[in-house]
Amino acid sequence: KCNNDNVRLSPEYVIHTMFVSNYVGIVFARTLHYQFYCWYFYSLPMLLWLTSFGSSSSTDEFFKVVLLLLANVLAVAGVEFAFNVFPATELSSAVLQLS
């Protein structure tokens, strides 16, 4: 039986679904090519924003906000470092997985 209800998906839901799909592909890829980075780079700020580490966190405490912002910056810096090391090393691969 077909469901004929009209469901409107929000733009945030669509972009979140696409970016999370891309993230899962990056995490479970056997090899990472540098071309993947050009897709992944633009999704990082949005993914971090939508996670509990992002600015949308409900906490109002200054220390926690600063700590979460620092974690976001370190995550982006770790990904940048990992993709700029050629050829890949054990360290760059570990940094990428941790980021």
C-alpha cells in the first residue's frame, strides 16, 4: 500500500542527510583519495554545527562554549593536517580517524 501523505522535508534535513552520508563514506573507506577532501571539507562546519560539539549546544556557560569551540577548530585542523600529508603516514591516518 502506498502512503499518499505529502511530506515536506526541510532543507536542513536534506543537507544533514547528505553530509552524514558523505561522512560515513569517509569513515569506512578503505583508501582515501585527496579528491574526497574537496567534498568533505565543505560539510565539516555544518556537521560540527549540528552535533553536540557545535554552537547549537544548549549550554550557556562560557567555559563550556569556549571548550566546544576549541574542539571544533581542532577537528577541522586535524582533518586539514591529515589530508595535506603525502604520502599518508600512520600519524596522519590516526589524526584523521580521531578528527
